[in-house]
Amino acid sequence: MKVKRLLMFILFGFFALSVSILFAQGDVTGERELPDWYNPGGTVDVIINIDITDDTHPPTGLIVTETPPSGWTITSSSPPFDSVVDGTYKWLFYGGDVVDRNITYTASIPPTSSGEQYFSGKLKYNDIDTGAPIEDDIGGDTVILTSVPPQLAVSPDTLNFGTDETALQFTVTNTGGANLLWEATVSQAWLSITRTSGTLGGGESEFITANVDRTGLEAGTHTATIDFTSNNGTSTINVILIVDSPSPVKSFSAYGVPGGIYLLWENPDVYTGTIAFRRIGSPITANPVDGIYYDVPGNPDGYPSNLSDGSECIFKDDTGWITWFDDITNDTDIYYRIYSYSDINYSTPLEANARPQPLLANPEIDDFSSDFDYLLDGTTTPMDGFELIIPEDSLTGTPPASFNLGNIDSDYAPAHSGLLGFANIYGVLTDNVNLVSPINIKIPVHQTDLDAAGISKIEDLKVYQWNSDKREWEELSIVDIEETGAPDPIGYITVEVEDMGEMNYFSSGYPFIPLGGGGGCFIATAAYGTAMAKEVVILKKFRDKYLLKNKLGRAFVRWYYKHSPEYARIIRKKPVLKAIVRMGLKPLIAFCKILPY
């Protein structure tokens, strides 16, 4: 027993000696220094100042622990920490290392941190007089707040100088807290700004003037940007400048479709917006007045919707639309004018007219995963027998998909230069029809189709499609020809359709221009030297609008394109013949000019 007691005494003494060495005499204080703010996802540098009260009798050992906010991690420290357990970091100092010192560390901040975040820490050592263990909190800063970084804001987002303004103001604002350092550049030489950089404190703004110089600029719409960069964010102000009037729309067409009229146009290269007006029964004679803001009826601001002749604004857009379906059903010609606009300035117009076509049927597909077959019948129109044949999974998107079907008057369908026929045109206006694989369409064939195309056999007919995406007639692949043996219809042709636009026309015909002819008037082109000559354009228009509209005219056109290339080659080589042909064509051209189109 004595030996056992002796061993326990020795072990206890050894333990007491160890503790006394680690927590020796001397008072210690600690103060933490934190930054004013932190940025989520960033880092902060923290300093813990250790002060030994009696430098002559410091503790022989010191333990410093530090617990950053939850989720924060110490990535580096000086001196290095000795261990970390459950988010608490520990530094151990012995003997001569227990001196006044700073512990500096960098903590990584989770991007999800927000609001106030708290630090805590301890100092552990022995009392200088009693030798009792002491544990004190690290004083100083314990709370850090989320930083308010600088934030760039510019206003307005667009400067529109119209036709006569030369100087407009804008503001640059720091909506954040820390200092904002910003710079700005302009994209065009005709634009300048009175200040290109600066520093703004939290909540501060600065007014800057933009100036434009129209000297040497072409008539039309011009755009530029003022581009801003900063130490936190970028921004852009769009700039619009008009010389004389906005750049006009490039092209404009109106076509009759089942249940309304389909408008198509091409926006100018420098686009700011389009606005269209409609008049029922007679051409538009008025234009929008610069300085007046027009909008569609019922607009929330009460802007006017009508021109002085009663024409009504039906469409206004500044996002780049190039088509519009007017679901008007009047049985008369509808007239349209379309303009580019910029704020309260308007371009010269383009105009078009068409007549709404009757809606014969409106089939819908509710299940894209099943076969769909729709046969039009009982309308007593040439379209009876028209059939939609849509295999399962040919469509994508969210059902339903719908089709407006109608028989189209050829006067209100797209032109088909270079092709004979088109006696019967069938319109298909679609909604939510997106093909992922081909579908089939069966069209009825009438004797009038053969007569118009100048052929005698149904197997010689070709079928064409025009859709609003491609905007040209394209030949389709024929998958089946059926002859009925009846006087009308004389048969059916089934074709494969790979693409459907919002608006589609289908018809049959036959090409009448030899390969390489390009649809021109060979003799006139040879005489005037170019197919772009105004005289050639007039003759083409006469051909398309008059000759191709009747059987005798189509027969003449076929004869002409069969024989004229040979004579054109001769005329092209003989200047004297060119002059004679031009003289001979003058009366015809003069006659064509006075015809209504």
C-alpha cells in the first residue's frame, strides 16, 4: 500500500507541476480588432492584441482560443494556430513566447452570410498570486456588420435627342455605401459627354451633359451608347439621334388569311420602333404628326389613336416584331400604313392593302402523342378535300395547336413570279404549331389548276408552299398523286411539309422561266443592259399583275420564255438593235405606266 500511495503522490505532483508550468503567474488581457464591414463571399483580417501586465513575471504558459462566426473559417494566421475543434481555433504559448504580441488571422466568409456576425474568444493562464487557473474573455470588438458596397446607377436609360435637341443631361448615382469609382466612354464620334470619370460617396449623385453633333450625318436614325464601368457594376445609356426623320421600314406586305389579314415587314437596320395604322374601305391619306405621341386605343395614358383621316393605330412595338395578325373580318379591302418611330418622330410610310379571307374551319390538336387527321369538307369551296395528316409526336410544345383553314383569293396572296398556275390557293394560319418531324398535307386538284399552269396532266403539276418565316414560294416533295376520274376535283396531291410558319399558303403550278432566266424579261433586259432598269421593272410588274392573271396572257408568257432568250443574245451584242428595241418598247412601257396596280 505504501508503494501505491507513493506512486499516486508522485503522479499527482507531476500533474500539478505541469499545470503550474502551463498556467504560471502573471495577468494577461486581450483585445480584438474587427473591420467595420464584411462582404459576403469575401474575407476579413482580424487582429487580437495580447498584453502581459507584468513583463518581468509573465505566465509560463498561455492558451488563446478564438471562435469566428458560424461557417467562417480561418484560412491563415500569424503565428499559425495549433489546432481547431468544432470551429474553435487554439494557439499555445510557452516560456519565452508568452510576451506582448499580436495574433493576426484572415477569415473566409460564406457568400450566404448576412446581418450581424459575432466573434468570441478566451485567454487561459494561472493567477500570479494564488496560482489558480484564470479564464478571461477576449475583449474589444465582437460584432461585425454586413458591408454596403458601392453600387452604380445611371438615369435615364435612354437619351432621345429627336430631330433638334443637341444637349441632354443624365445622372450617375452611388446607391451603395462605400465610395464608387466610375468611368464612361461613348461609342460614336458624334456623341460626347462633359465628364468621363469620377468618385461618388454613398448616396451621392452627379449631373453630366451629353452633347451631339449632326454635322455630316445621313438622314435617318442614328444610335450610340454611353458605357459605364465602376468598382461595383456596369451600366449603359442608349442614345438616339434623328436627322430629318427616322429611318423608314424597308418593306411591307399585307396578305389575306383565313379570319383576317397578315402583315409582314422588314425593320430598318437602325431600329427604334414601328407603328401601324389601319383604315377600312379606302386608302390612308394622313400621316402621324411629329410631336404627338400615338398609341393603340385604350392605352392607359390616353394618348390619341387616330390620324386626321380617321385611320386607327392598331400596332405599336419597340422590341423588334416583324409580323402582325389583324383579326379583322370585314368583307372589303383594308388599308395600312407602317412607320418607324422614335418617341414623337415618325418616318415616311410604307403602305399595303388586302382583304380578309373567310375562315372555313379551325381544327385543334389536344394530344401531340397521337396521330391527327383532319379532312375539310362541306364548305362548297375549292378547298373541300384539303386534308391535314399529322403523325404522332410530329409536334412539340404544350397543346393545344390550332389551324385556321381558308380558301384564298389569289389577288391577296404573295406573288409567285416565275411560276404559272396558282388558280386555287389554300391558306393555313397556325398557332403553337412547331414541327419536329415532317407532316403531310393533301390538296385537291381542279381542272382550273391544270389550265392555269398550262399543262394537261396532273402528274406534271408541282406543289408549292409559302410560309411567313421564309417568305418565298418553295417546291414541296410529292408523296402521292390520286386521280378521281371525276370532273371536279380531278384528283389529289399529297405533299411532305417540313416547316410551318405562322402563316402558310399552299398551291399548285408549274415553272415557266427557263433555268437561269431569273424571272426577268429577256429582250427588255438585253435592250436596257440590266434587269434593274426601271423600264424592265415596269414590264415585270405588267407581266405579274396582268398577263399571268388570264389564260391568254399565261400562254403568251410561256411562248415568250421559250423563244426570247435566243433573240436576247443577239440583241445584247448589237448596239443598233438595242436602240431599235428600246424605241419599240416605249409605247408598251407608257401604256403599262398608266395601268392601275
